[in-house]
Amino acid sequence: RLFWLTGVPGAGKSSIGTSIARTFDDKNFLRAQFFISRSHPSTTDPNRIFPSIAHQLAKSDRKATDIINSALEKQKSLANNITNDQAEKLFVRLISAISKSHLSDQILVVIDALDEIEG
């Protein structure tokens, strides 16, 4: 499932995303979050999104750790550049595996302010 929140600048999307992340973190459903901010240049690098989320997912799930390690052993460059391959192996496969191993759990990943990514 995917929930995509859009709106004009200043509409409160980031506040809503922060509130959702906080609420679900308190319920142990939040698995990863990536908040992009122009005032923190490291967050505006698109190459950091999927590796950062993968790292957070690995901290909460052993199966995710195994999938990441296997993917990086086969293709070390996955950690460096945003590509469809990186998205597939460090995000889509992880979410799928975690979902299958935690069928009764809700899993939330929050990504905020994609419109502020460089390039």
C-alpha cells in the first residue's frame, strides 16, 4: 500500500508526515523515515534515500539485513548511486520480505519532501 500526500508549498505536508511518523513510531510500526531538508544538504542527495532506508530497515529486521548483505556482496555499487536497481534491491525487495515475514504487522516508511531533492 502506498499513501502519497501532495499539496502546495506551506500546506503542512511535512507537519503531517512528522505527526504520522511520531504516532506510528510510538506504536512500533515505523520502520524507516527519510526527511529531506534544504537546510541539511546531506538529506538532499538522492543517492542517500534508499541506502538510508535500507539501513533503518536492517536495524529492525534480521531478514532485511541478510537481503542487504547479499545484494551488496553481489553489487557493491548499489550503495553509491540511485538507480532502478538500487530501488529494487534496497527498498522494494526489503519491504516485500519484511511484509511476508510479519503478515500481521503494519509496516510504515515515511519519506518527506521529495520535491526538495537535488536534480
